[in-house]
Amino acid sequence: MDNTTLKEEKVQYSNYIVRLQEKNNSFNSYRVSKELFFTIKNSVEPYRSLPPQMKKVKCIETGQIFRNAYEAMNWVVKNGKTDNNNAYVNIKSVCNKRRKTAYGYHWEFVN
């Protein structure tokens, strides 16, 4: 990827954020266009050090097992417990033992 490919452009608001870590462990975040985001993502993918991890999540009360916290969130939203589209964050917080419950349920990761 050369500098001529990445022309400078101002992006006032974008859902695409690139976060870079420097050697001194400081982070900088940049809002970028969708095209630039996927250009960068595809360029660095071969150097990824950890594979993306999706852990199964279990609702203790119902015994239901979901493929991941996002799928569990969809179930909670569908059942009217919340309309928060970031509910998976709270579910993962329970699984990581940072919270006791989320939306009236206890949750845990399944191996």
C-alpha cells in the first residue's frame, strides 16, 4: 500500500474507526471512510496475531446456549427485555464476572 493510494481526506463522521497502537503502548483512533477502512483491514489481515474469537454463551436460567454474545443479545431484544443494540456488552460483562446479571439473567461462557 503506497502513499498515493491513501489520499488525505477529511471525514467528519464515520462508523469506521482505525485504532493504532504505538511502541510505547499509546493508542490513537482515527475515523476513516468505509473504503479506506477496508483497504487497511485487507492489507493488515495477513499480519493478524490473534484469530477472532467467538465464545459460546449460556443463559443459566433457561439453559439455552448461543453461538456468541451477539446472538444472545438478539434473543434478549426479541423477548422484550431491552431494546439496547449494545446489550451484548453487558452480557459479556456478566460472563467475564464484572457484573452479576444482565437483563434479569445470569450468563456464562461455554467451552
